[in-house]
Amino acid sequence: MADALERGKTRPKADATITMRIPEQTRELIDRAAAALGKSRTEFVLESARQHAVDVMLDQRVFHLDEQASAAFMDALAAPIKSDEALKALFARKSPWE
């Protein structure tokens, strides 16, 4: 940790806390995994949770299609927009809060 700070790396300010109760077996597993990477429990849990959060958010935005589905998707995007009178009427109405 001190080595990282000496090399000019600084940690972002920790201005929030997370407290949780977990089974002792789980804590021991986390501690062993953290030690295997030379990290503290906090570093290990924070990095793991952050990476999983990023993965979850990416899963909400990125999707993969096979070649056929990709071609159908691109065709749908390239197709001219069909006029939808019901949608036009909806957007022409005043919002309930206005």
C-alpha cells in the first residue's frame, strides 16, 4: 500500500461506508482469496463488487446477436419509420402535470 502511494498513486477519498453481516465461512474464503492476491479484505471486496457492478451495467447496454439476428436488426434500423397516428396523438396531448 505504501509502495503505491510512493509511486504517486493516490486513493480516492472514502466518503461512504458499507457494513454487512456475512457467514464466517464466507469471510474466511474472502480473506484467503484476498491474501492470495496480496490485498486486504476491503480492497478485494471493493474491487470485486465494483467489477461486478460494471459487468451488470454493461449487460444492460451491450447485447450480442448471431449473424442472422444482426442482419435483421440492422434491416429494422434502416427501414423507414412508419407513421403511427396513435403515437402522434399521444405526443400532441398536454402532459397531466401541465
